Amino acid sequence: MEMYFNCTLRGNRAPMSVIRQSVISFVSGGSMRRSSTDANSESAKRIGALRLYLKDSRATLARKVGVSEEKVALWESGTEQPSPNLYIKLGNIAGEPSCWYFWEQAGLYSGHLMRVLPAVHLQLHKDKQPDLQVVHAGGGERLFSKPQLHAIPLLPLKAATYGLEGDKRLDFDGVPPQGLIAAPSDWAPNPAFTSCLRVRGDSMAPVLRDGYIIVVDTSDTNRKQLVDKMVVAWHPDKGITVSWLKMVDGGEALVSQSAQYLPVVLSRDKSWRVIGKVIWWIGRDS
């Protein structure tokens, strides 16, 4: 399913840009993988070729995508295939043209991206499947490149503003995406740790409103470095929340955009965990 609307993309401090007309493609979640032996073999060859291109050990590739070394070995042997979330991460590493193979396994196709991001010029190989053996030979069709796009999973999770409760899920890695959002690679510097969540509630208005999409980087949770940034936090009772992280009376506190709500001083409730930084967000133009 595709959904088009005007939207504004903003960072924590100032607008990055205003993009009109057809900026996002939502693709129905779920795996597009085939269960046949041929599909497993193709996936195994692609992953092995990617690792050789990166000059990574299995352990290094495993760290990049957040799995065990044994799991990578199972992929390369054709015993198992990655989950949709992991195919997204592999595509983000691979670059064009092989990113399309990995992303297609998660439900994202090049036709969607070219319609929604016409300013991004990619040389798509629509009618050709590169010969994987050329990676070993060192010539012929190019399989990998520096990524120009990252596919960011849109998770079926809500981050609540003050006064409401968010989803209670803490670990994002195991959540199947309900869609994917494509963004230029420099908008998501840590793609393996980046996910999209929807906002629940309006107490962060006018910055965030109910239904907005926030893009969250979970690679940095050092609270001292996140002061004055918009963050996502988690509490076992309140679930996932979105707010500002500020210094209040000498201590770190979660602060709403609305003065109606008192700051939550983190030192007074050790159950709160800051789990990521909001790097930009998307919402309808009013």
C-alpha cells in the first residue's frame, strides 16, 4: 500500500527541508521471501558475496546487523534466511544494485522508491541479475556500492506524549515492520539502529502531533550527550514515550512541550530508561 501526503521533515533544532508531493512509500509489512531451495541458495550467495565485498569476517558482519556469528553461517549455508528486519539491514549495508534484492525480501521495490524520491538518481538494473561469481573474479557487473538510500522500518509501535501510555515493547529488533520508509543515507547515519515509530497524543504540539512519525536512533543512549535533544524513553508502566531531555534543578529530566505537565526527574524513578534519540520526524502540513 502506498500513501502520499505533503509533509515536513525536521531535526531536533531546526527544519532540514520541506518536501512536497509523494515523499514516502508505505509498503505492506511481512516477508516476501520464498521457501524454495533456490531462494535459500540465492540468499546464501548474496550474503556471502556481500561479506567478501566488505572484507568482513562472519563475526564482523554479525555485529553490524545485530546477530550471532552462527546465524550468519546458517544464512551463508542456505539453512536459514534472514527475517525481514535483517534483510533491511543487509540492504542498507550493500548499496546499489544489490540493496534492491535484500529490500525486496522485506517488501520494498525499486518502483516505489523512484516514484516517491524522484530527486535521488539511482542506476537500477531492472532487467539484469548480476552474476555473483564476479565478486570472486574481481570484474564484470558491479554488485555493491556506497549506499545512497537507507530503508528504515516503520514499526507498529506508538511512542506516547505526556498524559498517555505508549507500547510496552522495549526490544525493537524482533518487531516485524508494517512498512518501510526510504531516506537518503546521510539522514540515517546508523541505519542498523534506526526505526520509525508513530506518535500518540498531542502534548508535544506544535512540534509533534498525534499520528506523526518519529525516526529514532538507538545507537546512543548516553544521557549527558542527549541533553536538550528530543529523546525516546521507556518505563515498564508508561511504555515508550517521547519528550525533551533537559537539565532541571541540576538533574536530567524528561520534559513535555506543554507546560501543563511537570518534568519527570530521572533520578527519582530509576525505572526510566532513555533508549534513543529522535533524529527527525514527519508530519502532515497544516
